[in-house]
Amino acid sequence: MQIDKKYFDAEQHEVFKALSVKQPYADLLTRAAWRDEDGEYHASKTIELRSKNTSYRGDLLICSSAKPVLAAHESGVTCGFVELYDVKPIEDFTEDDWAATCIPDNERPRKGYGWLMRNPRRVVEMPIKGQLGIYNLIVPKGDITEYPRVLKFGDKGMKIVDKIAKK
């Protein structure tokens, strides 16, 4: 549950830097698509286009905008964390940079900045009311929970999984 800043209590709440992004781009930024030889996870989309630059570097909680509502994509919820590690002017983009935006050729802007992101980590979806730009999202402690990337099972656990899979 999102908390209004006037009710913030450091003992009960956590504050996250957040960014609202339209679907399907919010999911493309936060879903790990592949893992490199160093064990780092990468999403399909690694550059988010914005009209303004930012000096902020660090983790961002990506939230999906309330609109548009698209089938198979949740809107108006927390999606996951990414690390914003650099910003690059669009004028300096290479073809690889444009590919990392997942923006079709005919929709590419001529001005703005690419916010470079890495290390996607999905979180349990929670309804939120987004804002423009980077904002502080205040929630009760423990409400933002990352999904596990790897689940390990013993023999007994694998038998249960196999049994369910065969149904």
C-alpha cells in the first residue's frame, strides 16, 4: 500500500526512488532476458528514453503507468528494480543503443536522453499511483519483495514438481 508523504514514519515505512514507465516497456526493463558469462542478468530493454537528463545513479523501482492497459501486462503496479548507471544524449546513440530502447524506427524521438539501465530484478506486483519523473515511493516496510531468481529443490521437492508437471 502506497503511503502519502505526510504520514511517513521512518520506523514503519521505506522510501524507494521510483519511475513510472508505460507498458510494455516497464516489463521489458524489469524482466531478465539473458545472463552473461559473468553471471549478470540483462533485460530485453536496457535504455529508457526521457526528455530530461538526470544526475541520479542507483536503484530505481520501475512501476507501470496506469495507461495504457494492455493484455498480458499489468498496469499501475510495481514491476521491479533496475540500476540506472548512466545517461547518454540521443544525438550520440549508435544503432545498438536504438535497439536497446525497443522503440520502433518510426517512433524514435530526435531529442532527449537515454537512461542506461542494468541488473533487472522483478518484484511482487503491488498497486501504486505513479508520478512523472523520478519520485519517492513510500510503502510499509517489507511490502516490496523481490521474486527469487533461482529456486533450489532437494529430492523430495523435485518429486513434487515432477508430479505437478505431469498433470
